[in-house]
Amino acid sequence: MAIAHSSIQPLASRSRNRTRNKWLPLSPTEQRARAASKSAPLLKAWREHPTLRGLRDRLQLAFDCWNLLDAPDGTSRRSVYLPPGVK
């Protein structure tokens, strides 16, 4: 038995970003979460891999050289150093 497309009910979307009702008081869980977020730093530091630590100076030099290829007037010599087809 086939089901006609007109009889299929669309499911409610759960992907919408729902916000809480700002007029209701915070629940104990929300109060704890808000208190924890105020004391936590905005950015958490991560450990640097020893291999990257050793390459940091060389990577910074390559980054600086790459940025020097962009002239302030908008012209760029970067395409000269890229393989064909790479932007």
C-alpha cells in the first residue's frame, strides 16, 4: 500500500535556534552555567606541539615574506610564486 504525498505530515523543525524566555527566572542549572561562564576565560590556551614550537620562527618568517608580496596599492606578486591554477 502506497502512501500519498499529500497525507504525509511535515515534522517539526528542531534545528531552529530557540532562545529562552527572558521574563522567566533562571533555573538553578542556568544560574550555575552563567556563574561558570563569567569566571571562565574567553579563550582557552592550548598546548603547542614541540615540533611546531621549533618551527615557529621559520613559520613567522615565511608568513611575513608572503605578506610582503602584497603591495599597499592593491597589486600582488603572490601569483608569481604560486603553481598554476592555485589562488
